[in-house]
Amino acid sequence: MTARVTRFDEELLEKARRFLAASEDHTDSRAILEQFGYAEADRVRGRTLISSVAMSLEWERAGIAWNFLSPTPERRRDEALHWYRDTRRRYMRDCFRAAELASHWFGDGGALRHCLRIFSIAAWRGHRAELRRNLERARGEKPADAPPPKDTALVELAGWYERFRLLAQRVFRGRPDLLTPYGLTVGKAPPRLRGKLAQIRYGERAAGTLAGAAVAEVEEESGLEEA
């Protein structure tokens, strides 16, 4: 399976690295976050997830990533066939999309050229060659040092980052001096939390209960609610 490393993957990794580095270098702001649940175990998990994603992206670029999820060769073979069919569908869809765009700019002649790409022998041979490689790897065993699949690692890292990014934006609301080291900016507040316990622990009013944290705009919000 050929997976691309996109700029969004790189940006997520860089944001998580910056957030973790800021929490380790700035002890004062970290102490505030710790009172709202950002514990040492969370930092350890962040380091682990960042390391996993970095290695996953490195293996993807090298073309040696182990993206199989199934434990047996038979089921891994089914995965490889599914990847092949998905690759062919994506290729044809891209051809039709390019044809649609070309018809807008160059008329039916440009669209026909892109439609004929669907029958490209070179593309078909490339996809079949990739299928053969995946089927061969499916018969083997997972390398002992293989990182988790890229998408799996990215989903876990995104969950970790978003959780503590939102926490920092609420706790440090209105304090650019505290937000900037974490790669965050003062702007529109995150969506309101619905649960009462979540509002008490992470809400705007909770942010103003610590010395050094942002003071919640209680009066302004009350005026808006009354209006």
C-alpha cells in the first residue's frame, strides 16, 4: 500500500512537538496546566506518540511501512487486494475529476484526453506491481521494529494534541505571553463545553481561578446572556 505523507501530517507532528517542548521548558505555565489535569503521564504519552508518528512517517517515505492490521497471512492478503481495488477506484476518480476540470477550460477535447488515461497500461502495470509487492509482504511477518501504521499513529497523536491544546486555550485565554510558546494564538474561544463537570474543570470560569491564568470574562458573558 502506497501512503502519502501530506503537509497536514507534517504540521500535526510539528505542532505536537512544539506544544510538548513548551510544556517541558516553561515550568510556570506547565504548573498551571497540571492543576487542570495535564500530568506527567500525559507528557510521557505525548513523547511516545510523537516518536511513533515520526518513525511512521520515516518508514512511509522510505517505502517500507508495515500497514497491515491483520494478524494472519490470509487476512493480510485480503487487505492487499482491498488496497489494490481502492487504488484503482481512486485513480479512475482522479481521471474523471481532471476530465471535468479540463472540459471547463479546454472543451471536450481536453476532457477526452483525461478520460483515456483510465485505460493507461503504464498506470495499470504500476498498480499491479504494487499489488504483487503487498502480496509478497503479506506472506511474511511484521518486522520487530516496525512502527504503527501512519494513519493509526496520527489519529492517536491528534487526539492527544487537541485535548491539551483546547485545555491550554481555555486556561490561558487572553494571555498571549502564555499561549505563544505553545504555538497558540489569542482568538476566538474554543466551543463551549456542555457537561457541568467539564465546565467546572476546563471552562472559561475555571480558567480564572488560578493565579497567572487568564481571567474569565464573566461580566461580559453575563451581559450577552441577559441580552
